[in-house]
Amino acid sequence: MGRGHAYPFVSYRPERYPEGEMVRRGREFVELLDKRRSVRFFSEEPVPRECVELAVRAANTAPSGAHQQPWKFVAIGDAETKKRVREAAEVEERENYEGGRLPPDWREALAPLETTSDKAYLETVPWLVVCFAEKYGLRPDGSRRKHYYVNESVGIACGMFIAALHTMGLSTLTHTPNPMAFLTEICERPPNERPYILFPVGYAADDAEVPDLRRKPLSEVLVERP
């Protein structure tokens, strides 16, 4: 029996699993994602473009405010362009680290990660993928179309992008040099888009190391009301 929709709707019947299978699949997914780490040491080994495309396709399935899908992903594989990105990023990062732009509490929080203004990995990786958030949309006549929940929507899409890369055995890092306006210029994006996250994408180097960190236990992140 129809529900009298004013717009087109289609039937949705997601697959259901027995309880034991649900738990098994959930545990396997958690185990997979729990092995994910942000990487700053990458191999130069090439990565198929299709892997980047698949990760973006996965990101594009994310929910978004009013289904506006306010994101754009720019893939950079050209060596010269990657060099430009690194040089511009390091200008901002030197101001952060050596120029004193980072406040003391931020420096203290970053200390265990041992990050510096050196971003050599931006040239090493086979791909840089920049996610841009669309502040507003553009109609065919050039007029603006308001977007809703842009930050939330783009954040979810980026999370799914990261998960897809990890599923394929690839590594990345959420790099957010501040400010990031140089990415708009280098990527030749329109004024309705702003850089959101810069993702280096590739294989972790054979000698890659990551900080010995621990994630919060479930008891600290899940609260059940009585």
C-alpha cells in the first residue's frame, strides 16, 4: 500500500543476518579498523588509480544534510603538483612550529606524536587527495543553493574514505595545515569550496613507525542511560 509520497521513493530492504552472524561481522569490522593508524612514513610504490576512485565512491555513499552531498575530492598524482603542495604546506607549518603560531597547550598535545614542519611524505606518496567542502551549491543559472550540515556531512564522508583505504591495505593521514587556502589555488577550485582535509594516500613504508598510543576503552566512550 502506497504512502502517498509527493516525490519518488523506492523500496529498501537491507539484508538481515542471524544474531550470531551480526556479532561476527561486527567484531571482524572492529578488528580491521582497530589496526588502522595514521602514517607519516610512506612508500613510493605506485597505487592504482582505481583504488583512489573506489575510496571516493565509498565516501560518496555517506549521508548528508538534505542529500546535498557537499563534498568534492581532488586527486593529485603529478609530481610537480605534489611538490607545490608540500612547499606551500611547509610554509604554513614552519610558521606553526618554528614561528610560534601554535599555542603552548597545542604543542603539548602534539608532543607524543613528534610531528614537525617537515612534510616530505607529501611528495613521497603516489597520491594526494584533497577533500573540499562546498559552502554552498551552484545552480545551473549560477545562483546559490544553500547547503545544510556541511561540516557534519563532509566529516562523515571523510571517515568512510579513510575506512575504505584501510580496507584495501592503504594508509593515509588527516593533514590539515592551517590556513589551507593554498590548496584552493593549487587545485584550481571555485570560491564556494574550501579545503577540508589533505590526505596523502599510499602504502606505509617498510620501516614506518607510529607512536605507541592506546585508544580509549569502550567504557569511556559508551554510556548507557538506565
